[in-house]
Amino acid sequence: MAADRHVNFFALQKACEKPECPLCTIINERIDRYIDGMLFEHISDRTFRAQYREAGGFCNTHAETLLSYRDGLAVAILGRDTLEDYLADFKKKKLRKRKSMCPACVERMRIEKEFLTFIAEADKTEEGEGENLPDFFTKSDGLCLQHYAMMFKYVKRIPKWLSDFQETKFASLNERVKRFIEFSAWGRQQDFATLSAQDKIVWKELASVLRGQVK
Ligand SMILES: [Zn+2]
Ligand SMILES: [Zn+2]
């Protein structure tokens, strides 16, 4: 395996030990690091500042991380670029067209594509020794719905071990949600009482699978 494949392999292995979608876990960690790096080291990086300025700043989700950022000066320098552009546009009574996307979203999409293709290409025999990717991956909570769906966009052929694992998981969640809805009907209180504690709040599991936990 090439060096970056090793890095991805171990990042994924670690993320699979945590609850929720492993790709969401990786993205949250890496985007934090990305924003940190951008603000801390690259505030003087012309390319990043231009990218950021052209996009009109971060999207709502990523802009939120600036609120609690430790380096106030970096936030001020970046934010002022955006504010000044808007002020100029307001004066002209015409907003400029923005062609670039939030740079943190661009980075998130890059990571998503990289890891989804990496997971799909995992070969059972590649590692030789130790645990292989499908082994630890199928012990995790699996990909959230959005990330699994994204796989269809990036990957030509989703391996059977993965589609079996993911789709069985989603189907069993669907069954539990169906039962939850049925038993929530008027007059079914007795049936509802027979549900396990987890099944009584299965809607929370569904909400987390639908959205992922991604930043
Ligand atoms: Zn996810
Ligand atoms: Zn964003």
C-alpha cells in the first residue's frame, strides 16, 4: 500500500471503533484541522484568501466554527475581506456573482470522494496480515444514508460485502421504524409498551442515519 493509503486505512480503522458513520467522524476531525490550518497558518496564503473571498466566506455551517475560533485576529482579517466586498456591492446596489463554493465544503467533498473510493476498492487479500478493511468496517455503525448514497455517484461497482452490510442495516432500521409508527397509533399503547427501550426512540437513530453527523 502507498503511504497515503496506509494513512487512510488507519484513520478508517480508528473511526470504525467510534459510534456513528465512520466517514462523518473522519470529516469532522479533518475539517476542524483544515479550518484550523487555514486560519492559523494560511492567513497569509494568497490562494486561500482569494478562494475564501471569491466564495464570499464559508457557508453557514462552516462559518459557525469561526464563532469559537481561538485566533480572533485571523477571523477578523478573513471576515473583513468578505464584509468589504459586500459593502462595495451594497453601494453599487448590485451583488457580484459568486462562482466558488465554500472552501471548507470543497475540502469536505474531496475527502468524501477519496474515502468512498478507498472503501469500495478495499480488497480482502490486500493487507495480508492483521484485520482487513471489510472486517472492521462491518463491525462499525456503517455509513450514514447520505454517505452511502454518495457512493453510487463516485464508485462504478459497490462491492457486495458493503452493499449487503449497508442495505441490511437500513432495511432492519426501516422495519423498526415501521413498527414504531404502527404502535404509536391510537389504541396501540399496549403494543407500544412491548417495544424495547431502544425501539421506543428509534426515530432518533433514524434522524442520525438520515443526516449523518457531518460538519
Ligand atoms: Zn456519514
Ligand atoms: Zn461549507
